[in-house]
Amino acid sequence: MRVWAAVLCTGLAACTGIGGAEFVPVQRTAAPDPSLLNAAAFDEFQKTKLSGNPQVSALREASGPQPGDWVVCVKSDAPDQTARYAIFFRNNEVVAARRAVIIDKCGGDDYRQVESPLPRWPQH
């Protein structure tokens, strides 16, 4: 048993000196424009055909295996709608959207109403 422990420790120690294996931190792109967030949230809401009015979470950095550098969550304000969707951004573009999963952390977010990207007529 001691022989295996010695072989294992020696083998692990031998790999620590390999050159070029330094950790390189992830370089995130700049946060997307706020106007893009509303338009993307409104578009995703229409694609999913949820009832009610769209609501969006605050923008935050994506983590781990998520497909983009930034993420927002979208949901409906209708009480019978519990589905949440995650929209991912990189380089000021939407790179993916999906039904939210646990790693997206959409369940505990605070949401605000989405401004419609459609033009508004002046009020008289």
C-alpha cells in the first residue's frame, strides 16, 4: 500500500513542473448596451409565447460553462407563468438563449418591466 502511495505522490509531483501550463484568466468582453438588453428580452419573450408582460433581471457576468460572457433572465409577470429564460451575450451580440437552468440563477433575481422596442406615438 505504501508503494502505491509513493508512486502516486511522485507521479503527481512530476507533473507540476510542466512549462506552458500556467493558468490564464478569462478575458470577458465589455457589457452589452442597455438598449440591446431590452430588445433581446422582448424578442425572447415573443419567441416563447408567454402570456402577460415581459420582465428582465439585471445584467450579470456569466459563469462556468454558460455560453456567453454576460447573462440576463426573462420571465412573465403573469402569476400562472413560472418559466424563466436566460439570454447570453458576447461582443454586444446575443449568442444563445434557453430555458433557464440552475446554473443561470434566474430563480432568485429581481425583475423589472421590459420597455417595448416598438416606437411610441407622442402623447397630446
